[in-house]
Amino acid sequence: MPPAEAIDRASTNPPAPGLTLLLTSPRVPAALLTRDAWSALEQAREIHARAADEPLVVAVTAAGLTVTPASQGGIPALARELLDRAAHAPVVWLGSGDGDPGLSDAIAAAVSVLDEPPAVEVLVGSWDVPGGRLLDVVTAMDRLRSPGGCPWDGEQTHDSLIPYLLEESQEAIEAIRAGDRDHLVEELGDVLLQVVFHARVGEEDPKAPFTIDDVAAVLVEKLIRRHPHVFADAEATTPAEVEAQWARIKEQERLARG
């Protein structure tokens, strides 16, 4: 518990008025906010958001805080309303998953014409973890493959995709040999697309479905199993020893599969 003196000081020094734009990553669970983010939410007199079903709104509401959905006016009207409220009390805006296009520009334009504008702060409540954009790839592929998506993507099978897997792999090899960094990044993305595409097709298999998580899980298990010098107590200190160990483990796996 904080000392009584600290409690008294907090009660006599309430949070200053102002608008805080709380931005979060849509690839991180909504409740995983920084300490500063939760502090701003708890100190806010008002919390506003675009829609009640936004994941961040659901998480904040579940924490016992009240969130007010935005009015149905346009972006300029919303910006003016938030600034008007923030002139008298601390207000937090919960950023939407799409970044609320145009809102920051509208707030900047509204602030520029006020004689005494309230303080406006952008607070980042969560950051992407490494590899977070891979979730976007999976989401985009799911949209393309689902009803209402792309008719070409929707009719592909593992067999029909074989030429593209070969083609994209060959183009990635050419980019490596050419030493073209930007071209290599693009071509590796195309190879990744093939992996995600096949995994999405695999989800629909009526007899033996599998997902991208199954593919990743098998890969991780293999990497751990074939690197006992890293993940266990085996010894392999040179590339040649690692290759020999890899071949030996691979052969053991083949024999175990019969």
C-alpha cells in the first residue's frame, strides 16, 4: 500500500486536463498494456472509443472502467468534441484497430485554431512483438480464401499450387545470387505466401486438416530435436560436427517412421 502522504498528495493534485490518444498494436492481446497506459486509463475522467466491440474497449471495460462510444458525427466533429471535453478533464481516446484514419490530422487542425488548446499526448500502450506481422499474413490469406474473398485463391489446391511454389523458390534463389536485398525481401515474401497458402488449404481438408500452427509446431519441434547442442547437453562445436549430428538424427527419425 502507498504511504498516507502519497495518497494525500495524489488527492490534492488531480490529473491535469488534456487528451491522450492511446495507441496499441492489434497483434498483441488487448489487455497487455504498459503500466503508463493503465495509469492513464485509471486517471482519466472520461474514456472514449469508436465502437464498443473493439478488442481494446472490451479489455478496458472488463477491467471495470467505463468507455463511452463516439457519437455518430464525422471525424472533424469527433476531434472537436474530444478537445472540448479534454479542456476540462483528462480524457483518453482508445485507438481503433485500423488506426482511426484522419483523426490525428483532424485533432491537429482543431488545435491550431484554439486560443488555449488542451494538451494532447500520444501514448503507445503496446508494441508489436518480433514476428508479429506474420499474423497479418495469416489474416490476409484467410480473407482471400474465405467466402467473399478472391475466386482464384478460393479454387486452388495443393496440386495446383506446385508450379508457384517452384517458381517462387527459383526466383528467391536468383535474388540471392544477384545480391539484390530488396528483391530478396520481396521473393522471400512470395515463398512465405506459398507456405501460408498451403496451410490455409490444409485447414479445409475433410480427412486430415492441419493449420499454420501445426506447421509451425512441427518445425519448432524439429529445430529443437536436431539441435541438441543448443537445446540439450550434446556437444557440437564446429559446423562439420553439427552437420554430422543433424544427419545422424535425421536418419534416426527416418528409421523410427519405418
